[in-house]
Amino acid sequence: MSGASGAILELLALYDANPDSDILERLLSCGHYLLSHRVTSKSGYGAWATYQKRILTGFSQPK
């Protein structure tokens, strides 16, 4: 789909094939983005809210 978590998977494969510092910077940026946008779910675990305020934890979230 789209988003930072999906981009991380692709960037990791790219970085494995070509360990370039620009790719590493993008990886770090995606990771920081995900960590800074997580919320606490009712169970207390970190998750991410959709635009409709639904709490989801997967790689694919409806927008």
C-alpha cells in the first residue's frame, strides 16, 4: 500500500543491495515518523490512528 511502514520494507531491500547513506537517512526518517505518530490503544499497546480515529496496528491502514 503506501506509508512509512511499507516504505521501510522496500528501503531495507534497497539498502541491502546498495548500502548508501541517503537510503539509510530515509529509513531513519520513516522510523522516526512512525514512532512520533503512535498512540496508545485501549489495551495499552502502541498503535496508529487512521484519519477516522480508528486504532490499527498493521502495515495497511485505510485512509
